[in-house]
Amino acid sequence: MVRPYYNTDNERLPQYATEMVLRERVAGLSCVDVHYGWTTQAAEQDADGVVITASHADQVRSFSGQYLVGCDGSRSLIRPCAGIGEIQDDHDHLMALVVFRSPEFFRLIERFPDKQFYNVLHPDHDGYWMFFGMVDWGQSFFFHAPVPADTDRETFDFGAHIRRAVGADFDLELEYVGFWDLRISVADQYRSGRIFIAGDAAHSHPPHGGYGINTGFEDARNLGWKLAARLQGWGSDALLDSYDEERRAVFHSTAKDFIATFITEDRAFVRAYDPSKDRAAFEAAWAVRAKGGDSQGISTFVQHYEGSSITVGASGNAPSARGDHALAARPGYHLTPIDMRDNGTTSDQLGPGFTLIDCGAPATETGAIAETARRLGIPLKIVSFQQGTQKNSYGKSLVLVRPDGYVAWCEDAVESAEDLLRTVCGQDNAGNGG
């Protein structure tokens, strides 16, 4: 049970619905100019900034800025413009994404209460999943499955494909059909000078467990505050380097420890047990698998930056997607929310810059950090809980939280506030970031 570790309930949306939400959000930001339908032709950078040339219909324009972030998908045009290479795994399948409406299907899966995600293993697919997920409760669902490489949207019988996966006949209405390439790939770097890449432009893998879009969101969350810090003058160039250090390591772990492991384990299972040949052996093995509950380690999926260059607190570990859930504050892990009754949770109290959570520390300790942050121009919000109840959960009197909600440092006292704050901003003792 990992729900207490997170601030909100999870939400499952198909990609096109997620994009609609994002477009609505960006439309409300007065500081953002949106240009849909443009294609990047070239990107050039120098010591002062980046210029991209883009086209739309018969128009060609140049756009300039101090930095460029390419979030333009797995076939990114920004990535090669920046001279960033890509490493690919040998998984290569065409996948279909189908959204369908079927209250009758919902009645079929009611025997699996409290589930919103359903995997189907079939020996024809050699360990690659067919899987369903809920879109609108009781009404509509998404379905991912391998399909032949020459599949045509107009002639392929997607309804039959879905019914075959379910093993039953039922009425359904198709609402959307799309395709995507199943592969595991990662860029050899996430930064080249003033150009960064994020999301599928930086990494791509099958949506086993929904890791892909969440990994992209965390890329944006990680890079966003670091770019803001650099532009506002309190973050260093080394702070920008930590984006690659933290996020690329997390993806490597996600791909190796989870996605590839799922495929390998499931492939071994369907090759070893065939109910048409030995049903008793299959059912016995399946029962063992089912009793394992979290047999593939989903509860150990915890993106963290433990041991990164801007996280203070020796651990001997490195950024990874594998960890454990705990209420205690730990450097590199995101802050676990604690109920504050009328004030929401501790996560709700975090400021736009760094936040120092004071769980009953001496005023001299808090004051030293606050004064140093003011002198260095580092935005810092102090949230005080003098009753000490939060310390019982977080385990430390002082918890310094990054703008992205991850713990940068936690202790009962600070040895050097200046060393601490310069480290978490990527600065050396002279105020430089390298």
C-alpha cells in the first residue's frame, strides 16, 4: 500500500486526453506563445543563445532564446540538431492503441474489484503485453496490443483483436485507433550546451505500467526549476548539468529494472507453461505468480536522486527508479505529504523556490539557513512546526526541499549553511557553477 506516500490519487488518461489537458493549461499562460503545426528545420547555438528555424505551410521563421528544450517525441528533430546520439534496444514491434466504449466489458471485469489495469499474456506475443486500462469508470477503456507491421487502420478488425484478448464475445464501440512503435531507446546525453531534450525525445519505452508519460513529466519537473534558477541568477551551469545526471540514470533504471524485466519474466513464463498442453502445471505456476501480489516489484518503483551532486547526505547510492517507500525524509527522495488538517498537507505548503521545513529545530539553525539564502539570493520559504509532530514522521528537525518537491538535505543541525546552499544550487564556494 503506497497511497500515503503520494499527495494525490493516481489518474489514468490516454495520451490524446492528456494532451488536451496540457493544451488547455498552456493556453491560459500569458507568458507562453504557442505555435502549433510548425516543423523545426535547424537549430544553432552559440555562447549567448539558441536560434531555431521552423516552417509551417509556406512560412519560414526563426525563433530565438537563451535555451532550447526539445520535447518533440521519439523521432525528435531537435536531438540530431544538437548532435545528441541515441542508443536503442532490440525490442521492435508495432503497437496499436485503441480506445473503446463497452459497459458490457465492464461487467466482465467486475470480478476483479479495485483494479483499473489488466494485463493479458498470450504465447503468440512472446512476453509482450496486451493490456487494458480504465478511461471512464464503467464505460470506456484503452487497449494496447502488438499488431502486424503492415496493419491498416481501415481494414484491421480491432474489435476481434480485443475480444480475442479478453476471451469472450461482447459489444463494443471503437472511439479511437492509433499506432506507436514499441522500443527501448535512450539518448547518450540529455544536454548539449544550451540545448536540452526531454520526454520521448530523450527516452522511449513500452507503456508497461504507464512509466513513459510520468517519466516525461518528471523530466519537465526536474529541468524546469533548474532553468528558472539559472535565468534568475541563483542557479549555476553545473545545476543544469545535474538534469542529465539525475534523469538519465532514472530512465536507465526504469528500462532495465522494470520494463525489460517484465518482458523477460513474462516471456519465460509463457514459454514454460502452456495450458493447452499441461493445464495442471500452468494453473499451479499461475497460482504461485498470483500469490506473489507485487510479483514484478511495482511497489519498488520510486524515482529518486539519492547520491546526486546536488543532494547533500552521503549514501553510497546513485539516482535510480528502484527504491522503497517511507514516510521519513531522505535526501534525494520526494517529500512524503503529512496531513496538516486545515492547511492541507506539508506538500501544499511548499514554496516556488526551496522550502525549509522546521520541525522544532533551534532558532539559530533555521536563522543561519534563512540569512545565508537571503545573502546568496536563493528563494527560500520557511514552514515551521514547533510542536515537533512532523519530526516524528520525517525523522529530522530540518528538511530542505527543492522546488520540485524532492528532499535536498535533512538533519537536526547544519554545519555550514553556505556550503549546504551552494551545493544544492550547484555552486562552488566562490559562487561559480563551472
